[in-house]
Amino acid sequence: MELLVARWTSKELVLGIETTQEAIIFLEAIQKQIKIVDIYADYQAGKVTIKLEGTKDNLKDALDITQNIYLFVKDMLYPDKDEYFTFNIGFLSKISGKTFPVKTLLRILTLQDHDPSQVNGAIKTRMDYETLLALIGQLNQIFSEMPYEVATSSLRDVLVTIVLIKNITITDAIKLAKKKKIIAEDDLNRLKLSFEPEQAIEKCLKPTK
């Protein structure tokens, strides 16, 4: 019986790196996301040298992933000519270690005047990487503190938006929502929206006369 052994080969890449932050994010990402080949990396000011070793097929896949990660990191750390940063949604979730509702995030970025848009699985915005990462952390924290009586995801999204835009607590956001009559309470004391989310948010953010 003939034993077939996959051919082991290697490939070396030299990639331009502008900052230590970029190098750290890039190297951590490829170490976490590429498991099909062995990776050896050397960082020097201005460049990083990556050596990948594995089977031919795995090497091709690993090269594609490496190059995609390299571009994702560049796009999110450095703005384009119009001062927009581009964040691949899947990659952002992986490096932040957090999931987040994209629609809610876009709404908050819009209300904060960061001019976001969603294009081809990415968010374009004028908010920089560090600030966006902090915002996603805040989103997750507020969701984790949501009271059990908030019964629907749409109401949770609305309350999170109110908390972040008005810089108030979740308890105060619920009080405001009740005052503005955008929520109703059922027989089991569960809270649900009485309006469409956008209308509810508009009512709560509108200054009280």
C-alpha cells in the first residue's frame, strides 16, 4: 500500500507596518485566526516578516487570510482621504471578543454625528478604532445590565441607545421611556415598546418643553 504524504512547503511575506499598534493587532490576529499552518513572525520598525509553513493547499488559504487581515487592520487604523475608517464587521467582532447588534451600533454612530454607513460587510465611519472599541465595550456592558422585565430585543436596543446618547443609567432610561409613554407593561410586569424603535428614540431624545 502506497502512503501518500502531503508536500510540506513554506512562504515568506514582508509587509509594511506603520506603527507598533498595527504590528501588535496584526500579529495577534493571525496567530489567533490561522491554525492550519505554522507561523513565524519577526517585527522590525517599518516592517514585519511572516513565514508560513504547511501543506500547499493550507498555505494558499493561510496566505489569503493573512493578506485579508493585513488589509482589515490597515483600513480600521488609518483613515482614507475623506477621513473615514473602515471596519470589517466579522473581523472587528473577533479582535474585540464581543458580538454587537450592527443596526444599533450604526444608529448610535449616526446620532453621535460620526456619519456611518454599512458597505459589503463593513462599517465606514469617522470614529477611530480605539473610540469604536470602547463604544462596543459600553454596548456590551449596558446589555449585560438590562433588567429582566425588558422583554424584547427591540426595547433593549432602544434603551441602550438612550443610555449612550443621553449619558444616563439604564434605570433612568426606563423612567424616561415610561414618562414619554413609549413602553407598555403587560400583566407579568414585562416591558415592551409601544412605538416603532425610531419613533421611540426620537420621542425620548426630544428635549422636554
